[in-house]
Amino acid sequence: MDPRPPASRLTQQEQLAEQQQVAQTTAAAHEVGSPEELLRQDARHTTVPERVRDRLQRSIAQEPQPRKPWWRRLFGP
Amino acid sequence: MQLVAELGSFDARLPGPQAETAAWEYRGFAGVYAEHARAIYYLALRLLGDPTQAEDATHDVFLKAYRKFATFRGDAAVRTWLYRIAINHCRNLQQAWQARTMRSNADESVWEQAASPAETPLRILETKELGERIQRTLEALPAEYRLLLLLVADEHLSYDAVAQLTGQSADAVRGKLHRARKVFAAAFAKTA
């Protein structure tokens, strides 16, 4: 005689839900490949808006000109 | 890449656009931007979760780098150096936002602008959806895992460089990465 109580309907539902969750996680892991691959793919499809470059170029132009090294200041250009 | 600064000077007296170009090209900084801008923008985008903030951060990171470029000694690769500036900059921004308990909602149209302009509408939609899922997934991760995965995803960075940037040993990076991948996969599944 089996000492275990018969599985209730709720337990069966729980088991089914658990199996589905495992299957979903496995499918997701398969879908993802590796997070790094996914992030690389995402990064490849991301472009930096041109306006960032333009804005930076303008900001850099407003920066004070870096000092010439002493030998240039002393001996010319 | 030529890391040692060419010790010439640009002529700031040139008329507007020419002076801008001269300053931009000075010491090969235009090349530095061309090579690393996407990586820095992407890191900022995924750490901050807002394209407009990521644009500002990218601008600010490269401006800081330009100011310090003359003193950059080449102890680390330029990419690693830029990442360090970017990580600190983004952390400061996040701390400031948290202090104000503010979070701006990115305009939907701005997300579309983040996709490559040459792509088809369907591809843009897929890219946008993937980007949004990745963003939601990353936001569900502990900050340490988020940064770790973003850095390791950059094939230009060695584990040692990632370890340097995150202030831990390469072995610790490997151990945490294993857990971070699992957490990411589980969180990504929930975004479907």
C-alpha cells in the first residue's frame, strides 16, 4: 500500500504550474543565449545621435587652449 | 592609436567653424570620440535608462576626457579610462536623482531615435522592443550585476580591466558573472 496521500487537484495544478515555469525559464535561457550576446546585439543597434558630436565639438572649441610646452614657449612654434 | 599628445596647438583665431574643427582634431581627439563614443553612450543609456540623459552624459564624459587628455599617461587603455570616467559620472547622476527621488519618463520618440537610422520600420520596432526589454531586465538587477554584465559584454575589455573598473579581483568578477547571468535570464523571461 502506498503510504503517500493521493495528490490533490491543487497539488497537480501546482505541479503543472511548476513544470510550465521550468519550461518557460529553459526557453528563456535558450532565447537569451547569453546576456552578453544580447547586450552586444543591443549595443550594435544603438547609434549615438549626431547632435552629441556637434555639441561636444562646440564645447571643446570654447575650452581654453591648452598651454604650449615650455620649450615651445621658449624657442617658438 | 597615438596616445602621446602631439604637442602642437590649434589656432583659436580661425573663423568659427574652422576653429571648432581645429580644436576637435587637436591631438587626435576626434579619433578617440569616433572609436569609443558608441560604447560610452550605450553604457550611459543602459545605466541611466534615459536616452536624453545618456546624450548629456556622453557629452560630459568626453568633455572631461578632453580636459584630462594631456595628463593621460596611458597606464590603462583609452577605453578603460573612458569607462572609468563614465561610471563615476553616471553614479554621481544616479545619486543626485535618488536624493531628489525624481525619475523622468523618457519620451517614446526618443527611444526610437536610439535605433540605427538605416533600419527598416520592422527592424526598428524589434530593436526598440528588445532595447526596452533589456532596459527593464537591467533595472531589475542589482546595480553591481548590471554594471558587470554591461562591461563584460564589451569585447574590448579583458576580465582584468573589468575587475579594475569594478574594484575587485578577476576571480570575483567570474564568480559574480555566473550569478549575474542566471539572474538576468530569469528577469529577461519575465519581460516577455
